[in-house]
Amino acid sequence: MTRSLDAAIAAFEPCLPLAIAYSGGADSTALLHGCARRWPGQVLAVHVNHGLQAAAADFEQHCQAVCAGLGLPLHVLRVDAQPRAGQSPEDAARLARYGALRRFALPENGEPPCATVALAQHADDQVETLLLALSRGAGLAGLSAMPARWLRDGVDYARPLLEVSAADIRSWLHKHGLPWIEDPSNAQTDFLRNRLRAELMPVLRAIIPHYADTLPRSAAHAAQAQSLLNELGQADLQSLCGPDSNSPSIMQLQTLSTARQANVLRHWLASVHHTQASSAQLQELLAQVAACTTRGHQLHIRVGHGFVRRSNGVLDWYNPLA
């Protein structure tokens, strides 16, 4: 079941001090005000200026005015979010944003300014993320959608509003007379997520009124199943590798079922080499592993942003550009 914003903030247990990723939009405005009321003197705001819109300076000024009125410190992080060749604008902005947040939360010199970084994604965002994953034919990891709490590059992140609907957030803001700004890029339907929000979500709301409860529940089930697969993958990887090695034995890998081979190979690539195989690459890798029945059989195929090769009876992954 979705919960009220007040209930979500009451249930939130961050490590303090707490940084709020504050865009000036409705969701982060509600999160900022709710957390500032609960932990006075322990909350600060971080605004990432992507520099992608003419209105970016206006967003920044709005955030400065709001934080000044609340007596909260505001840290503005300016980034270059221009997409590179082959990179979508959304991915470029996301990577730039997380990079900036990490540099802020883990400075090279001095004490970290915060213990937790809170993001304002809500239940409707979770549904959109699940629908995007389904549209791409994602596996359990993608269908798990967004976690409520996770560590990334040494930073503790939280999404305390994942069980709060967008409508409830705006009702809460209206009730307390709190202003926010609308990002004009949210209306650009050439972005798939925006088109889902504008065209599909109203239909879902009409046909399945409780979609904000049921679809995130499916994502939570997928996340639980993925967690079990991760545990199995780690156990299998330890049995396939020597005590001082991260390279799985091909012969021992062949003793597993195809499904377990696929799972442990995904886990190996993700946990050891921080890359992932496409479905086609993984199928080719499995076929090549099955064909390795003689000492002279060579294996060298592209996987992720590098290559998997056979080396003295084990699998090795490398990136020639690293």
C-alpha cells in the first residue's frame, strides 16, 4: 500500500547529517521540507545544475531562495551533462549527477559533509521505471526497479518516498502552501519516460486504480528473487575460483546447469569486472563454454565493454582500452 508523505518521513531512518538532492521540483521540495522539519539543523540541500536548459539559472536561484528561507545550507554542483557519442541525454545527465553527488559526499580532503544522500523518487516513478524495464525485455535485475536504500561508490543513498504517490506529494505541498517549479523538459514526449507519464499512466490510473500499490509490489518480488540469485552466484563463483583467483574454472563451470552457468557468469562480470553482457553476448559465451572440451579450444568474444577469453583453463575478462 502507498503511504502518506508524513508516514514515509516518520519511517525514514537515515544516518545524519542528511543531504537532500534538491532540484526545486515538487518531489524534492516536499522531501526537503519534510526532512528539515523532522531533523532541524541536520539537513542540507544539494542542487545539481546540469546546464542543459536556459532555465537552469532560474532553477538554481529558486533553490537558493527556498533554502535561505528555511535557513538551510545549499551546495550547488555544476556539471557537464552533454551526451557523448552513442549516449542518451538521460544517461549522460544521470551519470553526471551521480558523479557530482559522489564527489560532494566523499571529498578527497576533509570530513564528508553528510552521511546519507536522499533522492525524491516516488511510487509513480517506480512504476515508470518498471514499465521501462519491461519495454526493454529486462531480467530480474531490471524488473527490480529502484531500491529504497543502497550503497554506490561508497555513498549511502536513500529513496524515502518510493511508497508515496505523486498525487499525495502535490496534495501535501498544497496543504502546506509550499511552492515548487516545473521542469519544462518533463513535457518533452520525445523522451520515453515522459511519454509513459503523459500518455500511459493516465490510462493505467483509469483501468487499474491501485497500480501504484500493485506494480511496485511486483518490483519488490523481483528484487527479492534477484537477491537470492546474487547469493547463489556468489557461492557458485567461490566454488569455481581458486582461493586467490577471480577467474572461474571452465571445467567446473561446465558441471553446472545452463541456468546456473548464466547466473554465475552475470554475477562474475558484474561483481568482479563491473560490466554486464547483453542477452546475445551471454548466449554466445555459454555456447563457447560448452564447446571448450579440448585444451586447444580458444575462446575470445566481446562481452560488455571488453572481452572474455580462455586462459589456462579459466575465463578471463579484460578491457583493451583500460
